Amino acid sequence: MQTPAALFDGAIKKLTDEKGDIVISTFFEDAEALAFDGDKLIVKVQSDLVKSVIDQRFAADIADIISEIAGSRMKVEFLSDPTQYRRYERSTLPAGYAAYTFDTFIVGNSNKLAHAAAMAVANAGSLPAGAAGSAAIYNPLFIYGQSGLGKTHLLYAIMEMITSHRYDKKVVYIKGDEFTNELIDAIQQGTTPEFRDKYRGADLLLVDDIQFIAGKDRTQEEFFHTFNSLYEAGKQIVLTSDRPPKEMATLEERLTTRFEWGLITDIQPPDIETRMALVNAKAKNMGLELPPDVTEYVASNITSNIRQLEGAVKKIAATNSVMQLPITVAVAQNAIKDLFKESPGLNPTPQLILEEVASFTGVAADRITGPSKAKDISNARQVFIYLLTEMTDMSLPSIGRFLNRDHTTVLYGRDKIAEKIKTDQNTANMITDLMKNIRSR
């Protein structure tokens, strides 16, 4: 099933061969295929003048070419009026999501089930209204795995397929921490009804990194009711996380149960064959052909993160382009060495830890580092101190300088949380989830 963009691009390439590059680029450079509407392909153009010229000179030819490529008779409609094409655009979706398709997702043993489930959800959601089999399946679909393995790619691929074929469906994508931020803004601005309408009115809700709502009582309460509303209406929910629901220590039991109602599937780090396929695919997208020994070297040394594989290929491509050096294993070694310097491992910065503690506890970052001794602020500060001692190489005096406090205050805060972890399961759960959240950033 071709996407609108792919179908239109194919038609333009063939038309260019027939009419010439200059003629076609003059009128189609800014044209954008938005969606299918029944047997029509909807294309956005920049002005009434361009639309008029295209309708008179090219529309019939393009419709014939598109029908030939699609294998069935199709029409094409060019729209220049925003009031007409705006309904086909998707303001609630992340920029660039359409570049991540099922066609560009490399399938291996480590992700085969997650890919198949995502495809099933996308296929069901993209069927014409009223078609048999279009009911929600695998609901919710819950995909988990460590960062950089393709969970977000699958979410984007589901969105791309459904939005390409069903412009009438309301698709909403959000990250777990952004859901919390939007809820806080809605409460402060008195727009909670609008917030609820946005999420509970979705035909497809996709939440990336759902683990970030754990431990946040008001957020979990709101998401619980959103989930129930969508599920009862037969709407599809897709969630991703760095861990399965049962391993989110501070996730409410009622949400854990609901997340397990559908299909839970994981994505594991890819095997060597899949990694080599990924390296070659990334290189091909950049117009680069890697020697087999270079492909094998990169794939053998970056074993658990697809984004790092892509980063290595980009660095090799840049070296080849800028320095005009041949692509050898030595060049790959240089690229990977630099990449590892930029990704030093599990040593998060104090600022990242502070931001996560602030988000998790609901205490603003400047209050955690400020002078207040209010109980909730002091507790958040002590949690922050404990995490700094556990997750960074900072000494107690350097932590004190960061917080503008003396050594004994830092020592007291660390020991207070360490003791609470032994005696209070809620505190232990909170620290566990915070550490996992920070490491998944």
C-alpha cells in the first residue's frame, strides 16, 4: 500500500521524464501530497496561479500516471486554499514523522513480533470507514525496550500509514512527560476541558515513553480516565516504554492492569546480521556504499543502539565527503571513537537529574536548589542529593557547591534517603523509577 507522498513522487518522476526537469520543477517544487480521500489523491500547492496552470496542463497526465502506478483508477485534486486543505493536515503530530515508514524499518529476530503487531494495527486503522476488520486490535499495543532500538520508528510508521489513508481519523501523538506538562498548563490556565477533549476525542492515541507518567498522581488519574474513555469507545491505543508495566514500580496497579489488556511485546538489541543490514540501509539513504569489512566493523562494535549506528554512518559519510578520504576500517574506527566520546555512558549530568526529579515530584527545579525548607521541597532536594551521589562522580563537597549548601547538609540528605529506602517501599520504588527514567533519557 503506497503512501500519498510515494505515489505522487513516482508520478512526478515519470512526468519529468516526459516534460523536462525545468518545466516540472517550476510548478511542482513546493507541491505536497497530503492524503487519500476515497479514490482521490489530495495535493497541496502554493498558490491559485500554480493550481490553475497544473489543472490545465498537467492534472490529466498525472491522474493517468498515478492510476497506472496504483493499479486502479484514481483522481488527483490540487488545492491551494488553506480552508480546503487544512483538514488534511495533522497539527497534533511530530514534525518529520512521515519519513519513518514500515518500508524503512529493518526487521530482524529481535523486533519481528513488535513490527508485525504495529503493522496489524496500522493496516486495521487505515482501512476505509466501515470496512470489515477495521475494529481496534491488540488494544492497547504496548511495545517496550531500551532506548534507540526503534520503538518511536514503529509509532511514526503507524501514524504515517493511517494518516496517509484516513485523513478523517483524529490521530494524537504525545510523549509521556509532555502529557504531564500539558496537564499542568491546562490546570493553571483553566483549560482542562479542552485538554480532555484533545485526548479523549482521538481515534488513535500514541504515547511514547509512557514510563514518565509513573509516580505522578494527578497525571496517572487523568490518563486512567482517558484510557477508559478511548478503550470503551473502541479506539486504538499504542504505548511505548523502556520497560514492561510490571517493572514500573510507581505505576498505579489499575493502570498496570489496563496496559496488560492487549498485546505486550518487546524489542531486543539487534543481532549482528540485522545490525549489518541497518548499517547498509543507513549508508544507502546517504548515497554511500560501504565496503563489507567496514559494515562488519561498525556493526560489530555498536551492538545495542540503532541511533548510534546511524551516527557512525553519518560520521563516515562526512569524513568521506569533507576530507575526501577513502572509506576504510581505519576511517570507521575514527568515527566510532568520536561517537563514544559523545556518548560516555550512564553518567547523567546534574541538570538532567534535577529536571527529572522536578518532573517526578512536581517541585520546580529552582525551588529544589533554592533556600526553602518546606517539607515537600526538602524531600525532593534530598532525593536529588541521593541520586547525585549514586549516579554521578561528584564528591559531597562539589554537590554542596552545586546546591549552595555545606558538606554536612549534603551528607544528611543522602543518608536520610538511603535509610528511607530500607524502611519505606514507596521511597524505594520512587528511587528505582527515577533512576530508570534518567537512564532512558
